[in-house]
Amino acid sequence: MRFPAARCLALTQRLRPNLPHSYPYSYSSPFTTSASLAMSAANGSAPSEEGTTLAALPKSWHFTSSLPADPLFPTPADSHKTPRDQIGPRQVRGALFTWVRPEKQKEPELLAVSPAAMRDIGLAPSEAETEEFKETVVGNKIQGWDEETLSGPGYPWAQCYGGFQFGDWAGQLGDGRAISLFESTNPKTGTRYEVQLKGAGLTPYSRFADGKAVLRSSIREFIVSEALNALGIPSTRALSLSLLPHSRVRRETMEPGAIIVRFAQSWLRFGNFDILRARGDRALIRKLATYVAEDVYGGWDKLPARLADPSNPDTSPEPTRGVPEKENQGPLGAEENRFARLFREIARRNAATVAHWQAYGFMNGVLNTDNTSILGLSIDFGPFAFMDNFDPAYTPNHDDHFLRYSYRNQPTIIWWNLVRLAEALGELLGAGPLVDDPTFITSGVADDSTAEPLISRAELLIGQAADEYKSVFLSTYKSLMTSRLGLLHQHSTDFDSLLSPLLDTLEALSLDFSHFFRRLSSLPVSEIATPDSRLHHAAIFFPEDDSLPDADKPAARQRVADWLALWRERVVQDWGSLEDWGSSTGAPVSEARDAERMAAMKKVNPNFVPRGWILDEIIKRVEKEGERDVLRRAMHMALHPFEESWDGRVFDGESYKGDEDEEVRWTGDVPKVKRAMQCSCSS
């Protein structure tokens, strides 16, 4: 039975956020530990750890051993014996992947690696200097495969998926230029990642494209993947970037080709389910969902139990885990089976991630269902951007004429995508306790009399998931913004009385989103104790080339000063004490406590984010002017975004050599003509 899209569509209206501009915040999410580790590493506090060699790194191929392959190439040998130029675009059915090897590259140049990615995947820093590493990261060497005997434990593959692009069904898409090499397991942490090349050549899913990636977009993804992770935002990672000097790629112009190596705990996305639903492949939907729960998430018992009150998630305690696979929870007609728990976990993770995007002013730019991760990761970076001047209607995608993927729409769009996933899983969700009935597994719903209860149950559960999504999103966002504002406690009135007025002010005065929070982090409470002092310090939040007419500047600064009065009052409530009132300074917050507050704010408010104009400059210097070291410096700043400065500082026991003038320029006011840049999906 196909779950009715029309009835699902009505559920998207449940999250038309009547929210001021952004809404992003934090609950006790599954990302807490990894995000904390990323923040620790970004602050330079993580010790440098020696890793292993690429050859010794534990590898596996769980994905390809668990799911059906393209029937045209049922084994790796079948694919390998086929001439590479004969493996091209076509429709693939009954499969979730195709065995396909990367195209050979001539004289590739390794431009840069991410030290943090090397550490997290488990490789020794020196491994990047080896020929085996350099050949593997461009696909010239296949790990786990013997080309002479045509055998081995594993072989590269490309995924099959579909997707809704800009709201319309686009049919089969798939990994058109991405080829996964293997899954690696960090020997120390036990974390498994799927390692993938992007720009490695044609696959059956390349459609009308060429299977290549240009240097321009590869630089952008290389830096932003690591920047997001360092900010504590769930993201796929980038290990290395290689230039292909003999590859010229036609986009709007002819551009140099490149290959980026990226990794993630899973590259599965909503589109993997979309294509199966479109083709009516019930068995494979069930098989894929089971794989996601058991292999990607680590078991059915890792999923969230039913909320105490699904109709009111805001007052329900954090869901417990450990529910047995076959257990159903809830009253008659609202039973949650294991597939319902899986859908809720996917929704919760994506809610937490989009909350992080909103809190840090990040926009993906192309939030199609094929760009939405089953694990809730930031994935597939095209025309992304970090916010410059705060504008909720801003989209970095110059092809997004209707602003579908603008900043303010991101939370709603992710839910829209989740409803598409719910349509694919709808039959499994609605089946409730009958999900393991042999007749249901084989034939589905027999007639209308049994279909209606299934549909009603699925709609109820999806509606409850919508409320849970919104609750997780809002709580995560509020928590993040509470930290960014330097507050210790979250008051129920803070959003309406403090945060919403701030966002309105930033928008009305076109103030820079990231700079505002960073500069606020350095503002002592003692220096804004009077109306005159607040008016004076309001000037630091305006760029030097402030374009406001002179007649409007006093009112603009007064508006910021008025908000500073509200903020100061909340800081005093959280950080002040009776002892402070009796101190020698007579201040409501002691110098020591205020210093502690400012230090805490600087750990969550970055000094550096890879803005569009900075990335454009880096691309020009690498591509046109032949620079290389600028990539190392940009990556270092991206990996340590909260520092006051970088050049001459000690990181992981070593003195870092940077470029002080470059650092000052990249963290200063955005040049007026380079604000709110847009780019295309072409990459």
C-alpha cells in the first residue's frame, strides 16, 4: 500500500513556524558528546595523538554486504571487468548501490589535509606524506581489492537514491560523482566512518553530468565541513583535497578539476527512501529501514521510547532508550512500533541540527530531500553561506528565486522533507503491532477496511512527531542562544523579551550576525552601567563603513543601547551575587565573574567563520595565483574558530606560523560589496 501523499501534505502545515526569524536551540541531543569533543579540539585543548597507517586502518564494507547491488553488476568482479568508459548513466532498479571504481587520475597534486579529520579517522599525521595515501585519496589505489585476482574483501560503490528538488520530484538521482571506498574504524574511539571520493568519475547515477568536481566547489566543501564540525554543528567531514592538473571541467566556464575525500558515519539520505517509494518497492523500504536502525544507529534499542505525553512534548521528560525491538508502546490506535521509533529519532536529530544552523547563521542553500541526512548531518555543500548582515529572507543560492531555502525557511523545509520520508515509511508506521504479521510483510494491506486504521494510526504518529520535532528544535535553539548571550539560566521570558528584540534589531539595522555575538563577548558589564555608556559602546556593533544616513545613526545606536540595557539586566541576574554588591568596586557583577562570563561566551561565539567572500579569495589565490599555504592557514582558523588570534600561538604543543594581517582582515568587517554573496548550484 502506498501511503497517501495528500493526507501527509496536510501534516506539513503543523510546522509553519510562527517564529520570529530563526528558531534554533538545544536538548540533550545525541550530538552532545561529539560536539563537545569537536569544540575541545577547536579550542586547541585536545592533545595531538599519533594514529595508524592507512594500510593498518581497520576497514569494512557493511553497507555493500548488507544491501542489494545493481543486478547488472552483481559482483565487484563483474564491474571491474567492464571497461570504465562503459559504466555510465542509466536507470538502476532493485538495488541500493552499484559497484564502480574511480577513474584513474594523472599526476594529481595533494593540496591540503585536515589535521582534525586525520586524527578523528585514526590516521597518523605523517601518513599524508605517503604515496599510498596520495594515490588512495584520488582513487588510483583501491583498498581491499586485488586487481590481478579480481578478488578482495571489498570494492568501491555509488549509492542509488532519488529526491524532491525545490519541492518537485526529480526521479532517480544517486551518487553521480561520489564513490565510496570503504568503511574505516578508528582503533581508539571505535567510531566507524564511510570514506568517499567526490569528483571521482561517471557512475550510473551521473544523469547528464560528467562525474567531476571543480576546484572551486571542492575548496568550499573542504573548509566548511571542518568549520561546522569545529563549531559543534553535526556535519560530514573532509579529509583531503587534491588538484587534478590534467582535468578541465566545463561549468559556466572551463575550470580545473579536483577530488575531495570526505567521510561520515553514514551517507544515507532521505532520497534513498524516496526512490523506493516512487517505485513501490515495499520489501526494500523495510530492508533499508532495518539496516539504518541496526547498522547505522547501532540497534533498535538505541532508539527513543514513546514520550510520556506525545501530545505535549514540551512537558515530557527526555525519552528513555533501550526498548526491545518487538515491543509496541502506546494505547490502541496509537501504538508505536520500532519503525515509528526510528522515524522519531531521525526527526529529533534533524531538528537539533537545523537548530544549530539557525543559531550560527548557517544556510545549506539546497535542502532537497537528497541533501537531507538520515543521521541529521549537514551534508552535500553547494551554495551554502554563513550570514553576514542579518536578513531572515537571505538565501545564498542565486537560483532560489522563491526563497524556498532561505534562512527563515530552513526549519520548515526540514520538516517538509521529513514528511516525504514519512510517506515512504508510512505503511510501516501505520501497521503498529501488525508490522511483523507474515501476511502484512508479504502483501501489505489487503483491503480498504484494514487500510483506514493503518492510515489513521500513521497520520496520528506523524502528527505527534511534528510536535516533537518542533519541541526539540525550539529547546535546542533556545539553549544555544542562551549560551551565545552569555547567560547561565534560560528564563521562559528570554525569547520574547531579549532574543526576539535582538533579532529584530539586527535585521532592522543590517548588523552582522556573527560579529555582534563575538563583540558582545568582549563587553564588560561594568562599561555599560549608564545610558550614556551604553550609547557609546553601541558603536562597536556597526561596521566602520556604516552606510546609514547621518540623520539615522543616533536612533540606530540608541536602539542597540536600549537592548544592551535589557541584556545587562539579565547578565546581572545570572552572574551577580550579594557578595558582589559589597565588593570594593560596588559592581553588581565582580570583575572575576564577568571575566568568567566573557571567557565562556568566547568559547561559543566564533571569531572566524568561512564567509563567502573569504572562500572566494582563497579560491582565486589557489586557482589563479598558484598559492597553496593559504589553504593550510584557512583550515587552521576553521579548526580553531574561537581564538582571539592564531599567528605565533601554540597549538597542540607547537608554535603556529600564520599571517597576522590576513587574520585581522578575515575576522574584521565584511567589505560592503562582498556582503550577502550568492552563488549557483554548479560545482
